[in-house]
Amino acid sequence: ATTPAAAPRTLDLAVIGGDGIGPEVVGAGLDVLRAAVAADGVDVRTTDYDLGAARWHRTGETLTDADLDAVRQHEAILLGAVGDPGVPSGVLERGLLLRLRFALDHYVNLRPSVLLPGATSPLAPHVLDKGPVDFVVVREGTEGPYVGNGGALRVGTPAEIATEVSVNTAFGVERVVRDAFARAAARPRRRLTLVHKHNVLVHAGHLWRRTVEAVNAEFPDVSVDYLHVDAATIFLTTDPQRFDVVVTDNLFGDILTDLAAAVTGGIGLAASGNVNPDRSSPSMFEPVHGSAPDIAAQGVADPTATFLSVALLLEHVGLGEAAARVQEAVVGALADRDPSAPRPGTAEVTDAVRARLA
Amino acid sequence: ATTPAAAPRTLDLAVIGGDGIGPEVVGAGLDVLRAAVAADGVDVRTTDYDLGAARWHRTGETLTDADLDAVRQHEAILLGAVGDPGVPSGVLERGLLLRLRFALDHYVNLRPSVLLPGATSPLAPHVLDKGPVDFVVVREGTEGPYVGNGGALRVGTPAEIATEVSVNTAFGVERVVRDAFARAAARPRRRLTLVHKHNVLVHAGHLWRRTVEAVNAEFPDVSVDYLHVDAATIFLTTDPQRFDVVVTDNLFGDILTDLAAAVTGGIGLAASGNVNPDRSSPSMFEPVHGSAPDIAAQGVADPTATFLSVALLLEHVGLGEAAARVQEAVVGALADRDPSAPRPGTAEVTDAVRARLA
Ligand SMILES: CC(C)[C@H](C(=O)O)[C@@H](O)C(=O)O
Ligand SMILES: CC(C)[C@H](C(=O)O)[C@@H](O)C(=O)O
């Protein structure tokens, strides 16, 4: 009698290359992903979705209901970057990127910030010498000023009024705060910083504050502190080591994670996950950088942020060992870069990482 | 026959020392102000207003209508800092500070950022070596998410919802944008950067954007560019030299100016003016830092930010030469500080500046 072989694990991904350098970095990211899971015998299947500026120019569509239904069927999504200067501001952001985040209930927007050896920080040695920079921002992804609940009256007249409404619910704040606490509890320093502006935005701010206090009771080992968003930007530049896990709203998180990326070597290295922790729909992983049309198709885009996003993806789908291998290979390849040599191109960076995975 | 002597210029100030280190830095600031105008024969009159945490603890009052009427009678206001940990968040911010800014129609919140010789920036030499950092943020002061138009329902229940409404009007945006253009036109580089997030906050963002485009026609010599607020934080740390005049909304301005202060040596050096350019009510000048109760009454608070705020005040009331003298004295004293010596105390810093004014 023979034991039937275990069915091989499949990983079924939706791939949105997008515009500009998006397809290049996603192509490199998939190469690295495949190399990382080869040893585990994972069967990687990908379906490309034609979404972004090119599609919009051609058809006027951003994300149809049919697209959304199709994307929903996959286990996870890898996205490059979307947009070009010919698309009016807001069309792809609201119609595609945010639509995906909201429709797929990506309430945890996860953005790790680690200053890796080989990365160039704009901070001075007297700041960096204090110790390693290694924190993660848990940005709320489905509420706040991003809900699109604004409006305008008498547009184009001297009596115009435009509003933007930040919506914050106990439901929405509690679930992201609980996720952030769980992440903090699993890290050695077990420290959570709430960032808001509760001295001015008193209604939303006090909801966030009370929620953090309440959920803290479930995680008594996690120590909590609070910073106003303006003060947080000061600490990010003068004492980034003080941060472990940061939890904050959608807009503050947008701002702080770009600053955090700058401090830890630039958005060329910054990964992100738009995570649905309940797994009621696929999570989406993307580099923080944009489509950079000016350097597209030249083979010079740095795919490192996509590789690190691939690592987040692998971790999320339960392939933690492969995730660790990608992370390690990226860190090693970056540390090995010769800072005096010309910046390596996409292929060179990819080859260096794949060589370490072989 | 004798010509009657010209009536001496009087300068009639409302002084709000406030709490913590506020009274100390304001005391030093008034000493410096008096020394600076002595040569011009200006008769300085001051009236102290007991406002802040101490008053609130004693009486439960933040700013009464009578206080406001009284403060309104003066030519300008010098404020130190208000607040202590015993006052609930938002009480003094909304009830006193923002109430003053809104009631006195301080629609230009002016925040210069200059990296002065002797100041310690957290940025690396490879960033700072690119050139001098010298810009000013014109932060809108009477609209945006600061209007207090939020609310909450079912507070403390799982069904709680809290909103914050950002209000932006053509009236409010246009007047601050015009002020920012005028400032840009008067500077050598004549460059204005609008900072917003118009790809997400489309209604407010497009109002700001259209307004900047329209007002640019009145200032054809000013070149304009645009940055999303998240990208602006990156440039503030990697290329702060790119900024000349920045115009932005109340909340983005709050965040960017703390970051800008950090980059140019810390909020201990950051001055601000809450300006009513129409002069329909007195403008208010204050250091950006808070009341720092932990170091109060020890003589260690750095009054430099207050001195620079005094310079902004003098400039605003038409005493430009005295303003320049203060600015020059502060710059000289700071450059003269021995970086290896212990940080000088309040009296020492004040004496150094006064000596240069004598
Ligand atoms: C492109 C834009 C909608 C997006 C955001 O604001 O979230 C981006 O800045 C990001 O941080 O992923
Ligand atoms: C204290 C607070 C209300 C204030 C603000 O948010 O404007 C402060 O941060 C500032 O920048 O002057």
C-alpha cells in the first residue's frame, strides 16, 4: 500500500502590474517569489489584471464590478504601482487603489520601517548611533478622512465651500487597534504608540484614545504611549528608535509612513501590506513608491520594496519560511551593495537576491 | 516758535505668559523687545492676561467674552505657552488657543524655518551640505479640520461614530493663498509650493489647487509647484533646501511645521505668528513649543523661539528695524554658543542677546 502524496500547496495570486515601473518591479517580485517557494514545492499561479492608467486611457474604466469579483477569487494580490501624469488627480486613487482597499476591507495597512545595513538615511550619525531603527506602522485602512464623504457647493464661485469628513467608528477603530496590540505583544519590546491629534480633533481623537485604553486590558504586557501627530514627526527625525508599533488613522498613517520610509532609506525600500486579518477577502501587497513614469522601461527601478512586499505576502498566506528567506536574501544583498559603485539596475538587484535564494 | 515734538510711538501689547515655562520665556522676550526698541524711543506698554491652565484650575474658565474684548484692544499679543497635564486634552486648545486664533481671524499662521549657524539639525551632512535651509510655511489658521465641526454619536458604545469635518471655503483659501504669494514674490527665489492631498481629499484639494492656479495670475513672477503632504515630509528630510514658501491647510501646516522645526534645530528655536493681515484685530506671536512643565521654574528654558517670535511681532507692527536687530542679535548669539559647553540657561541666553542689542 502507498500513502497518497500530499496535494501540493498552490498559491493563487492576482497580479496588478499597473503603470510606469509597476510591471517591472512586479515581474522581478514574482521571480523572487517563485525562487523563494521552489524548495517548498508550492505551485504558484498568477493571473494578470489590466488595471491602471493605461486601461483608463483606453476604456475610461478604473475598476469594474466584474474586475472586483474576479480579483476576489484569489488568495492574495500583488500590486506594482498605478498612475501617469495624464490621469486627473483622484481618478485612479479613489476609483482603483482606495476602492480595492475599501471593498476588500483592508483595515490593516501594514508598513514596516527598518533601517537596513546598506540603506542611506538622511539622518545624522548622532541620531542613528543611538541604536537600531525597527518599527511598524499599523495604519487604519478603511475609515478616517479617506472615506470620500466630502462634498462641495457652488464650485468655482467665490462662495464655494468644500468639506472632507473623517469618519471613525468604534467598530473600525477597535479592530485595527486590537491587531496593532497583537503585533506589539509578539515583538520583543512590546510597545504601542497611538498617534493622533486628540487635543484638536477631539471627537475622533477621544474615540481612538478610549479604544486603546480599553483594548490594553486584553494585552497587559504591552506598554502604551501617545503622541500628537505633529510631535510624532519630530521624534521620527530625532529619535526613531523610540518607536516599536505605531497605530494611527488612515491620513496620519499615510503621512507618517512616507516620513518613516524617508528616514529608513527612502520609499524605494518601503514595503506595505493592505491586510484583511479576518481573511474574508484577499489582502494586497504593494511597494509604497509610485509608478515613476520618468524612469519606466529603463531597467533602473529598484525592486527591493516589491521584494519586501512579497515577503509580507508570503508571511500572510502562511509561508513564513519562504518569507524569512526573501527577507534574509534582500537584507544580505543590500548590505553587500558597494556604496561607491553606480546604483544597480533592476536585473542586477534581482539577480543578487535570487542568487542568495538558490 | 518751536515745532511740537512728534508724539512718541507707543506699542501696546497684551501678554499671555501662560503656564510652565511660558512666563519665563515671555519675560525674557519682553526684556529683549524693550532693549530692541529703546533706540527708537518706543514706549512699550504691556498688560498681563491670566489665561491658561492655572486660571482654568482656579475658575473653570478658559477665555471669557470679557477677556476676548480686552485682548482685542491691544496692538498685538505675545503668548508663551499654555497647558499642564492636569487639564483634559482639548480644553485649553479648543477653548483658549484656537478660540483666540479663530475669534481674532488669524488666518495666516506664519512659521519660518531657517537652519541657523549653531543650531543642531538631525539631518546628515550629505543632506545639509546641499545649501542653506530657509523657508517659511504659511499655514491657514481659521479653517480645515480645526473648525471643530465634528461630533459623536452613541459615545462609549460599540456603535459609536465620531466625525471631524474639514471646512474649506473659497473666501478662506483665497485670502491665505494671496498672502503666501505676496510673501513668495518678496523673496529672492519667488517660489511657492502648495501642499495638500488632492488625490484623496478631492473636494478640498481641488479648491486649494484651483485657487493657487487662479491667484498665480496676479503673481506671474512666482513659480508654483505642488506636493502631496506625504511626499512633502520626504523632501523636508532629504532636500529641505527645495522649499521657499509653502502654503497649506491648518492640519497639514501643523504637522509640517513641527517637522520643519525639528529639521532646523528643534522647536526650541521655532517662532510663529498668528497673523491677521487685514489688521481687523491684533495678531498673536508665540513660540511653537509647549509649556514643558517638567523644566518650568528652573531657569533652563531656551527663550530663543520667543525672541524670534518677538522679531515677527516687531516686523508686523511696523518696527522692522527693531525686528532686524533682534533677529541679528539672536543669530549672532546662537552662532557664538560653544557647542561643547553645557546648554546655557534662560538668563544666559537672554543676556547674550541683550548684550548684542546694547
Ligand atoms: C496613492 C495614494 C492614494 C496612497 C494613499 O494616500 O494611501 C499612497 O500615498 C499610499 O500611501 O499608499
Ligand atoms: C496646541 C495645538 C492646538 C497647536 C495646533 O495644533 O495648532 C500647536 O500644535 C501648534 O502648532 O501651535
